[in-house]
Amino acid sequence: MIHGYRTVFPIPLGEAASWDPEVVEAAARVAAREAAAAGLHWTFAPMVDIARDPRWGRIAEGSGEDPYLGSAMAAARVRGFQGTDPRAPDAVLATVKHFAAYGGAEGGRDYNTVDLSERTLREVYLPPYRAAVDAGAATVMTSFNEIGGIPSTANPWLMTTLLRREWGFRGFVVSDWTAVAELLNHGVAGSRADAGKLALEAGVDMDMVSRIYVDDLPALVRAGRIPMSVLNEAVRRVLRGKAALGLFDDPYHGATPERERSMLLAPEHRQLARRVAEEAIVLLKNDAQLLPLGSRVHTIAVIGPLADDKVSALGSWPGRGDPRDAVTPLEGIKARAGSVSVVYEKGCGIIDTATTGFPGAVAAAKQADVAVLVLGEAGDMSGEAASRANIDLPGVQPQLLEAVQATGTPVVLVVMSGRPLTIPWAAEHVPAILESWFLGIEDGPALAAVLFGDVSPSGRLPVTFPRAVGQIPLYYNHKNTGRPTGPDKYTSKYIDLPVTPLFPFGHGLSYTTFGYSDLRLSAPRITPAGTLRVSVTVTNTGTREGAEVVQLYVHDEVASVTRPVRALTGFRRVSLKPGEARTVDFQLTPRELGLYNKDMKFVVEPGKFRVFVGGSSVGGLEGEFEVGAGPR
């Protein structure tokens, strides 16, 4: 149930590319409805880990690099899974994972050590967990990693001091798979019993799979080494979760074979899956308006190892998804093509070294008006235990792309992946590029709708695309240095590569254009407890209807601690007809303007702030305001 049960939606990173919390909540609601009808009461989702390193495979399961966007998506998924009443027959308990900072693993290597300051933890990694808890998440799962030498599963500061006392969490905490036993490997426990004692007393109420709580802790309780009060409280929390679901009254939670049959793959579920998939697609590049495919296109060559791959369309962790339910890009294009001729050549395998399929692909491209290459990763090349040191297109796919591009036939590159890939050659040479992620069962129809212009692409990147692995970690909300990047030699840069991303956070093109004007701030000066209204007029200046994602960023110009060059503090999806204009309003409150000062207290400091409003994390209209000193 990471991104659907039987009706499989886009992977969570793809859902986040929609920048549409309402549709993401609706997708989680469908997953809960189907799973509950099948007898499931509890899902190990949402994963809300911030990830700034695309080598880490589990970036596919989260919402990208930004704490504000990640928080919005985390809360939406919790609301979708749990609804307003856990006792309802279509509700399941949500599990916020992985607590905490699992996405900060060194080297992008799964299960690895995390080493960061409390400031970075609080400013970057913790906000989505907090948002999920505030949205009512019933359970929390520990992370495999350590932070500052303390494994999360044995960390009382995380589980008790922060989660329960500071945040007021009242649900129960479960370890990740065998994480309690893994305290031995971490070297903080000398026996299984010691590992169980550390975890239980840290505040971990349930031991997943390692059976230490069942097999090894009873003797410690009888010997008085674990107080009965600690055991009772852990049991009480778990029982409260079951009671909240009503399992003591109805252990099946309303599940019946008839309900399951009526729920799985319901037509309205597939319809929503298609909508989410359409919103997830990001148009990265579109030179000479090659897309959408117009009336001059009579023959399309569909090429690539992922063009007709039903399994990969589902991505990692596809729940009970059945590949037979998936519609591939090739199938979707054929169904939509009408009188347009479609020819298909696989070209190569996903990780092949053989090029024997190249001549057929080149021949197909030569006879076509446009070539659509569907390249990228297999569905299981991202996700858990799928870290990659090299995030280029795998195998001989880059050579296939170059061979087809050399034919002179215009190329549309569709990238299917669970992470940003390093595609600088494509970005320079290929006229049109779409990032489609893994879109789920409605992959083909959604992609075809965008290719043919039935839907204008509206996805925006929830994560930065690097030019090369050597730039990683690369993220938009970085800190300035004492020597910011500049023309002088002794500034922070590379001698062999620009420091800028290939495609920035928030980037995404449309089949229309949008203009921004009339940026207004409600006051030039507010108090630290005050609220500032920011408004901007957005106009569809093109000839097609489309949706723009209006993004608000803030920079605190002088503070007692260093601040990001920009921080996302608001966004709105706005659908506009050609020529239509709309005023979009944002509210900046102490939550968006505050920081953790030198004493790690959250405060709003007096000083100057700059706002940026636009269609990505780069550029945009700018304004200034000041926070004055509060009343003495």
C-alpha cells in the first residue's frame, strides 16, 4: 500500500510531482478502501523521509528534497489512509516512516549511517514527520540508521523526548523489519535480550519480525530488569490502536469477500489513477514545440526497453498490483493514435550490453515522423536495497538514444525512473524530454494523453536533477558560503562542471505559457507574531488551457544563524484558460518565517526578508518586507 493496493498509482515521488495534495489524499483513500475491504487494517506508509541524494533507491518512496512540500504530502497521505474515523470500514492505520532522517544515509547507501546536526535534523528532516503526526498518524516506524552514534531503534530522545513529550504523539511505535535484532550489528547491544531492553525502554512498543520481545524479554521482566510499568505502557499503546479500529468488536473490520470484489479496480479508482498519473508527468524540455504531437505526424516509432514493460510500469512496492492490469506506453499510444501509424522496436534490454536490436530501432525511426523513446530503469532498480552509484541511463540505452537521434527524426525521450537520472547528453541534444516516473496501471493512457495534447503537462520536479553524480548532494535550499559561486577562482565551484543543476527543483513546462505580475505584499513591516499576505496575478499567456504550480519562496537576509538561499513556503495549483488571469494569495506566518536560533529555540527574528514568486525555484518576481521587533 505504498502507492496503491490493487489499483496502483504513480510511485510516491511521482505523486509528489503533481504538487497536488488533494489528489494525493484521494489516491491514499482509494488504497485504504481496497486494502480494508481485503482485510488489512494497517499500512506501513507513508514514507516521509527527505532525500537529497538520488543514489538512494528509496527516494522513490518519498516526496523529494523539500520539507515544506514533503510535509504537505505526508499530511495528505495520513488523512487519506485514516479518514476521519478509524472505525470506518474503509480506513486503515497509517505508519509514518522512517523515524528519523533515513533519507540522509551517507553515500546514498541504504541502511547506512546518518551524520547530521540537530539543526539540520529539525529544519530539514523532521518537519514531514511532525506534519504527519499532527494530521493524526496512529503509528510511527523507526529507521534502520543511527544518528550521532545512537541507532534510532534504541534512541529514547527520538522516541520519547521528542516524539511523545515534545510533539504529543499518543500512538504506538513499531520497529522496522528486524531492526531490534540489528542493534547487535550496530554494536550497542551484546545480546538479543540487551537489544530488546534498549528498544523497549527507548519507546519502541512493537518488535517487527525479530521476535526478541516475545522470546527474550519475558525473562528480563520476571527478573525485574525491565519494570512492569514499561511493558504495560507499550502493551497499552498497541491495544489503544486496535481499539481505535474497533477490532475488539469486529476483528475483520467489515471486510468480506463481496466487499473486496466490489472494491478492487473499481472504474472510479482507475479513473483517479489516470488523473494522478497525468498530473505526475513533468515536461522537462520542449524545443520548437515538438510536443504535443500534431496533425503533421502520420507515423510514430515507439522504441525502448520500457515501452511495453507492464511490470516496470508498476514501480517498486506495488502492493497487490497485477502487471496484467497495467497499460504500457506502447498500448496507450496505440489506443490513442487513431489513424496515425505506430511502429515498435524494443532496441535493447534495460541493462543489456548487446546492441543487436539497434538496426531495427534505427530503421523504425527513419520511417517515422517522430520517435518516442521510452528509456530508464526497471521498476525494481529503485526502492529498498536499490541504491545506485551511477544514475545514468543503464546498459546501452544511452547508445540507443544517440543512434536514434542521429537519424534526424525528431525524438521525444520519455524517462521512466524512480529517481532523478543524470541525462546531460539528452538535455543538450534531444528536443523534447518527459519525466514519467513509474505511473502505475494507467501509465499508457496518461502518457498518451500528454503526448497527443489531450492534457497539458502540469507536473513539477519535487527533487533536483543533477548533471553528474559528482554534484551530489545537490538541492535548491542550500546555504550560502563565505565565498559564493562566482567568476573568481577562489569561490565555491567545480573546475570541470557548473554547480547548477541540469533541471532545478520546481521545474516543469506546459503546452501554454504563464505570466506573473502585480506582486503585492500586505505590509512593508510586520511583527514577529504577525502574518503577511502575499498576492500575485498569474495569467495564461498562451493558446491552450493549462495548470500552473505557483511557488512562493522566502529568504531571511540576515539572521543569527545561516539560512537557506531560498525556502519553499507556499504553492498553489491554478488551472487557467487561454487569456485568463487569477490572483493567487499566500499567507506567511511565524511557522514559515521562524528559525531555530543558537539556543535551538524556534523564534522569528527581526530583520529583512525577501520573497520570490514564480514557476520554479529559479527566478520569479521579487519583493521585500521587514519583521520589526515585537512589543517589549
